[in-house]
Amino acid sequence: MLKIIPAVKLSGQAAAPQSKSFMHRYMICGALSPEHTEIECSNYSADIMATKGCLVELGLYMGKGPVIGADICRLDCGESGSTYRFLLPVSAALGKKCEFVLKGNLASRPMDPLFKVLRAHGVIKEDLGGGHIRTSGQLTAGTFLLPGNVSSQYVSGLLMALPILKENSTIIVAGELQSKGYVDMTIEVMRKAGVTVHVTEQGDGKGIIYKVPGRQTYRLEPGAKVEGDWSNAAFWLVAGAISDTGVTCTNLNMESFQGDRQILDIIRRFGAEVTVAEDSVTVKRGNLHGIIIDAANIPDIVPPLAVLACAAEGATVIRNAERLRMKESDRLESVSSALNALGAAIVVTKDGLIIDGQGMKGLKGGQTQSFNDHRIAMMSAIAAGICKDSVIIENAEAVSKSYPAFFDDLAGLQGVRSLSL
């Protein structure tokens, strides 16, 4: 457990850690390159280490290219959905027989749409039980049809896999693609690795066609640098938005493909004061009021936004957040439970949350839990900034999944102290 002693005034500066989303993609594209590729990494989170370990097991260690590995590659994905969903099609494109090891609730997260298209293209799946999935067979080129209302990670995984096949392929996404920015991010990293994808948008939400030429070679540019993570930066920006003196978050790309960059527009709508510089953002409290948030394309930043909603006057309604039920925890329930334990007034709806903001009154504090979910642990810690009493977080170490240095960085904000119990 960890005890957070609230600050009188949250203030100071924190750097956004490297983007986990970008890092997964750079590592995979770099691993598929036959030439040596250096990728600077300063955020060795559990998810990133899972991807690295799986690439080593596949014989794709950075810069060495595909080699002959064991008869069965044991790919321990931990709780990383990105690792699992990206490397399923990549390993199949390499013709590898693999046993995927899935921990936490990763085995229960939806995968049927991706397995359906993989099976149609030569991949065999066996469910061994206990979070173990075995795949075999050679992925074949062709046309892959996916609905737009599924995880964008399915599309990204296929995009990274298909260029190494001998024939051309097409991915057809029917309907509006959710979290399209993450697919754009994938294509951008592939472009930097010299791999071409042709994109045709149908317009009016009718879908997108991705044409992927085969027989391409990955050659990631040397010295690749990974930008800061807007999803994790959201916690520091909200920390500023509930502070009269403000917080500055650095190491941010204002032109990023990351969809969670929308956090800036949303906290402005709440009434916070936002000042943008070249690679940093400073936020401090303004006249905070409740708003309506469409979370369809920004599910990862709902936890910090829920804290900001608690600090605002009036009700905030978060809609189209059904996908939060399929994260490391059911985040609609865990956000509500964790913050209500601290004195919030949150009601869970079918697809979101209704938050009755407490305004300057704030929350009372107390003991809560992370539900073994990194974003719930970070949310609870930031919520201490509007609590009268200390906050005790059970299983606070869950932050290691995406941001191991979170509590060190939190301690760097003036007036905040954390104590291990």
C-alpha cells in the first residue's frame, strides 16, 4: 500500500514518459529490420518489457532480423494487450508456431474479430486453457475485412505483419474506425522504417481501405527517438487543472498522432487555464464546471478526467466509454468505486459515468484500491490533490505496467509526499 499526503498547492514540473504506444511500434518495426537499429528507451514499463521479451523469443532481437528459433516460441505477453494483438499477426506472417501466455484479465479481453480473419488466412488457434493460446500455420496474403467498431490494435497488428508476405494484401475496415489516430501512428512508424501503406478513406464514416504491398523490407531510421506519452501526461495536466499554482508537463509533441492529445481541448472546456509552449504545457485551475465528454476515441484518459470532473462545479457526463469495461479492470466500475471511496459522487451508466462535481469542497480522502490497474492507481494518487485527508492506495505498484517512475515524478511536485506502508 502507498499513502499519499496531499499538497496544499500542487505545483512544479513533470516530464511525460516515453509513449508506450509508439515504443511498441518502434520495437516491432526495428526488430523486423535486417540492419542494426538503436531505439532510445527510458520507460522500461512491464508492457514494453513484455514486447521486448517476445521479440527475443521470436528470434527478432533488435537489428538481427528473423532467425530460426525454437519449434514453439513461448511468448509471455504479461497483461499487455498491445503485445498480444500486434505479435499475433506478426508471428503468423513469420510462420512461427507460438504459445501466447496471457496474464491478468488479458485472456478474457475480446479477440474474436482478429482470430476470425487470421483463421481465414491460414492461421490455426488452439485454446489450451489457463491463459495459454497456441497458434500455428503460415499467414497468407489477401483481403482482410474488419468492422470499424473493434480495437484499432487489430488493424495495426495486421499492417505491421502484411508487408513481409510475398503477395499484396488489402485491409478493409467497414464503418467508422474507432481510435483511428493509433492506426495513423502505426503507419507513421512504418513509413519511417521505409514501408509503404496506401490509404483510401471512403468518407462519411463508410470505412477505410489499406493496401499493403508485399515483399517489403523494414529499414528503421537509426537513432529513432520516441516522443512523450499524452495518455500518462494527462495525469500531470489534470494535476495542474486542480491546482491554483499550476503544473507544467514537458516532453510533449504538439503535432502528435496520439489521440489522447485531445486532453488539452477537454481541460479547456472544463474551464482550466492552459498555456502551450513548443514542447510543454502549463495548466492551472480556472472556473471549473461540468461538461459532456464523448470518450469513444479517448478511453485511456477517462480516469484522470474523472478526477477533474470531481473538482468541477455541476455534473459531468462521460458517454460512449463501453470499451473501458474491457481494460485491465472494468474501468467504469473501478473509476467509480475508487473515487467514491474518497468521497466522490459517481454513478455508472451503461456506456459511461455521471459525476456530480464537488467544486472547491473537494473530496474527503481515505483508503481505496487500484484493482491492479495502472491507470486507477495513478488516478487515485492525483485525486489526493483535492482531498482533505491522506489517500491510501492498495496495490499502488500497478503503475509499473506503463509508468514505473510515476510516484517518483509525483514526489517532485511541490508539497506532495508519498509513504510506503
